Amino acid sequence: MLVAYFSCSGVTKKVSAALADSVGADLYEIAPREPYSAADLNWMDQKSRSTLEMNDPKARPAIAAAVPNMAEYDVVFVGFPIWWYVAPRIIETFLESYDFSGKIVVPFCTSGGSGLGGCDSKLHANCSTATAWRPGRL
């Protein structure tokens, strides 16, 4: 099992580490190739990097490093914070980077208050139809 996560504030990182520890999974950070600065994450700024990415459905921020031996995992938990009622675009990058056919993918999220919107169906569309999709909330 693998717990892959994206976190900017540290909340999702903490939850992911606890999850990995409790289920005996490996832990992998979905780190952006270009780290986000505080200004990049200012959702009140219409020109901030995060706002521009979230307003562009085709945005796919690059990931710093690939998961070593992804083929060896049968279950992949994917954790992320909710941004604009959906997953950050880098999660789409992650899901589109691997073949999850025959794997069980369990997305989970953290949120400071916003709901999930259409997050589940939008992310599931990024995986193969042969992927077992098991949404969960922690």
C-alpha cells in the first residue's frame, strides 16, 4: 500500500503520515517541481499561481519526482487539501501519470471548511476504467 499526498500547510501531510502508519503503507509526497510560495497560495489574489491553475482546467503542475516502483502497489491512497471545492490540479497530474488499472485508489481530503463539490467524479475520470475507486473522507 502507498499513501501519496499533496500538502502545502502541513495538515494533509500530518493526516497522511498517521494513515500510512496505521495501515503500514509507504508514504510519498506529491511535491511540485516548483514549490509554492506564500504568494502563490494567496487565493484572494486573482493572479496568484494557485488561482491561475485552478481557473485553468488543463493546468497540470509538474511533480518533482516519480513514485519509485508504482507497479508494486495494489492500493494507493491519494490525499490532498480541497481547493476551490475540488482537488488541486497537481492531483490530476499525479493520477494521469500512472496506470492504476487493477489497483484500488482511495482518495481522501482535508478541508478548512469548503465542501467537496464534484471532486470525486472529476478525479475518477483521470483514472483508467479498470481502476477500483473507493472515495473516503478522513
